[in-house]
Amino acid sequence: DDREGSSVHPLTLVQNALKQVLVPNLVDMVDKAALRGFLDAASELKSANLTGLSEIEKAAFFINLYHVMIMHGFLVFGVPATVFEFVNHFGKIAYEVDDDIMSLKELEHNIIRANMKSPSQFIGR
């Protein structure tokens, strides 16, 4: 393993954060210990070093990170009630990972969908 920084594998870091954010009642912030556990796990993602990960490992990391960030946004801003609020939600959330700061929107469009074309609104009509 040629990664520097955290001794914990990046996939383990993001998996821990995802497990913590999916704890029942967390979105309602009923369980304060669970909320602290998630926030601690999310803050550990700053130390993730993606150097040396395969393309499949990077894809898994970023897809899990995407879901962590969506749920974190729900905790902070609430669940969007309208399509406009949902779209706007993607620009409000940002994480620092591997010395890079990215919004949820940037993560989706520049990393996860990097070489994909936008879906046509006319497909399937």
C-alpha cells in the first residue's frame, strides 16, 4: 500500500461514514450519540488518500461518498420538499477529501458521471 496519510483504507473510511449515517432516527436527530458517531466518521474522510486505488475502488469510494453527502445534507438542511429544493441541495454540500474540496454537484457531474452524456429528455417518448 503506497498511500500516505490515514492508516485506514479509504473504502473503510467511507463505509464507516455510510453505516453511521444510515442509523435509524439519525435524520430526526433523536439519537445524539449516533449523530456524533456520524459526524466523527464524516470528518475522518478528510484523511482519505485515494492514491493507489484501482478505478473500481475509486468508483466504489465516490458512489458511497455521494450517498454520505446526500444524507449529511438532509441532516443539515432537511429533506427537500420540492424538485427545485432538491436540485439546489446539491450545491450546498461540500466535503474535503484527499486534499480536494468538492460539492455534491461536482462529485456527481465531474467524477461519477465524468464521461457520460446528459440523458435526453426525449429518450423513451
